[in-house]
Amino acid sequence: MSTRTPGEDMPIRRIDRILAFMSFGLLLLSIVSFVAIMIGSATGGDMREGIWPTVGALVWFAPPLAFVLLITLVIMSFVRRARANKAS
């Protein structure tokens, strides 16, 4: 069994960082939207007017999209590592 040196690690590509930050950003946006809906509902705001329908849609669609981006990142990472191991 061989040990790897720190120089043999795979470099982080730009697309990996973009996917990771987009996933994190969508999750954070979803949490902020959820808190905004909670505060807006508690203060008696009308959730059917203005920007509230868009905020409500973010709570429903952002987490699954973030999950898909994260799974895409993991699959791309596994494929890249498999190709690197196969080549060496």
C-alpha cells in the first residue's frame, strides 16, 4: 500500500468551485427566504401580493436545485479521480 504525498492531490477546478458556491448560495438563499416568510407571516403581511410569491417559490425550488448541483459536483469529482487513477 502506498501513501500519497500532498503534491499528488487533485487540483480544484473552476467549475468545482462554481458548483460548490452556487449550491451553498442557493441553500443560504432558501433559508433567508424561509425566515423572511416566517417574519412576514407573523407581522400580518399578505403573502399573495408583491414579491412574496417569488420568495415562496425560492423556498420550494432552491434546495432541490442545490442538491442536484452538489450531486453533480460529487459525480464529476469521482469521475475525475477515476480517470487520474486509471492513467497512473
